[in-house]
Amino acid sequence: MKKTLFLLSFAALANCNAETIDFKAILTSICDNNKQLATMRQANLAEIADQKTDNTLGETSVEYSPFFRKGVNGLATSELIVAQEFNFPTLYSTRNKTIENSRRVLDSEYMVTKRDIMVEASKLCVDFATAIENKAIISQRLATADSLLSIYNKRMAAGDVSALETNRIKIDRMAILTLAAQNEGEITQLKLSLQRLGASPAALEGLLPSNPMVAIADNISAIGSPEMSLANNSLELAQQRLSMARQEWLPTLKLGYRRNTEHGENSFNGPLVGISMPLFANSRKIKAAKQRQAAALLEVENTRHLVANRRQSLSEETKNLKHQLATYDTALMQQSLATLLKAVAAGEVSIIEYYREADLIYNTMQERLTVENNYYKALVEQKTMSPVGQ
């Protein structure tokens, strides 16, 4: 019993001296350093730059044609054409609006990806906190097993207990050491997963804050259901592309200068004006644009339905899990374990009876950890999907 108190006192001293894990810093570093998000930002910038490049004046052409004739020294005649091609002026303004709509769609896609990554990171943080809380329970069980083994070794030396009872404690201690090894492996894997997302290794070291799950959930902010923003922006883009398709009948213009020369005669020169019109392809483009607009409108309705159902489902899930979590009395379970240990030390309870009761309590503590883990994961999703301001 004294050994257990010593271990608990040592752990309390370590808590005073070691820094606590800052989950806000972890999530911020992931947001800033995630490679997928950084790649997506650069790809979006490149996509918009490409679209702007397409919305410029057409090709500038320079053509020179020399002609030769039998009996004439040198050039008999030549032709020079310098021309600039450009679209009808209103198309440039329409395309600029389309580019802006495209930018909004790309931004919305980025926010959806960012939301998914932050939810994944937050859930990993919840698992990380759960694993460390589980480590504390395992450490408590190991300290208790060591105390029991010390007590029963003395009793066996005095002939008061059998080797069977002592072996029961040793087997339990062996199982606890296996759980400890599995727990360390889980913590290591969770750290690696968080680092893969962009977390700093140094930020993952330390002790848990007093309310780790609350600290994680408090650093998740609502971003207004990015799927809904994506669907609405995609619809606006489809409408703008339909408007642009309807203007595709406008002619492409060509302005320039033309000069013709004849051997021994004056040259002829003057302005060049050209026009080209898509007489046959435009109707099909309009039809395709209308179909894309109809599909985007259906996607808005479908996304609205899915988001509303998901919000309601998460709301019910968090309420149910919160109610389950409130039914557990951690203080009572710890008090019961301490009372059982005292009873064993006093010889009032056999080791078989102790393990029957203690295993039930430890199983209940593990169940509580699972419920707490599920509750905060659901809460993280609910917060990210909640409309901003709610």
C-alpha cells in the first residue's frame, strides 16, 4: 500500500514539473503544415492562373509572302499581313466572372478537404488522449498488482496462503504488462499519424491537461458546412457558364494591316478586318451548359438534405453519449478499488474475490473511456458541421 502511495505521489510530482500537451498548438501546426492542403493551395492558384491566361487577346500573326516571276530579277511581288485576333469585348467580362466563380468553387473544395483533415486530426487527438488516460489506468493496475504481490509473498513465506493465490497475482501482472506494451505501441502509432498530418513531434510530448477532451473540442470551430458552400458555388458556376455559352455566338474579330507590292509599281496597303462566327456548334454548347446547371441544382438539394440529416444524427448521437457518460461515477470506482485493496491487505477478502470485483470495476472504467472517446469524436464532427454562429 505504501508503494502505491509512493508511485501516486511521484506521478503527482511529475505532473507539476512536466509541461502539458497543447492540443491547440497541435491542431494549428497541422493546419499550417499539412502537405495535402499546401499542395491543394498551389494547385488552385495554378488553375486560376491558367484560366486567366485563356482570357486574353488571341494570337498576333505576322505573315510575309514573297513571289517570283520568270523574267523578273528579284521579287516580282510580295505580301505582308499583320493581324490581331480577339473575342467580342463582352466575352472578356463574362469570362472574368466565370473565373471568379471557379475560384469560389476551388476555395470551397479546399475548405471541404481542410475540414476533413481537421476532423481526422481532432479524432486522432481524442484517441491520443484516450490512450494516455488508459495508460494511467494500466499504471494504476500495475502498481496495485505489485503491492498485492508483495503482500502475498510475505504471507506465503509465513505459510498463510498457497502458491496458487500468488500465481494468480503474477498472471494478472503479466497480463497488465502485455496491456502496457500494447498501449505504448498505440500511443506511438497515434503520434506518427499526427506527425504525418503535420503535427510537430515536440508538441506531442508532455502530460495531459486536466480536461484533455474538452481542450480538443474547444479548439474546433464551425466552418459553416463546406459541402453546402461547395454545392451553391458549383451551381453559380454552372449558371455563369450557361451565360457564357449563350454568348459564344458572338463573332471572333480580327484587325490588322496588309501591304502588297508589285515590281516597279507602287505598293498597295490598308487595314485588314476579319470576322468568324460559330454557326453550328453553339446550340450544342448551350444544351450541355443547361444540363450541367440542372445537375448542379439537384446537387444543391441533395447536399442540403444530406447535411440536415447528418446534423440531426450527430445531435442525437452526442446527446445519447453525453447521457451515457453522465451515468459513470469515476470517484466511486476509485474509492471501491482502494477499499478492495485495503480489505485484501487486512485479510478480509480473498484474492479470488478481489479480482472478481476489481475486474468488474476496471472493465467499467474501460467502458467509460470508450463512451468518452465516442462522445468527443461525435462532438468534434457536430461542431464542424454546425452553421457558423450557432
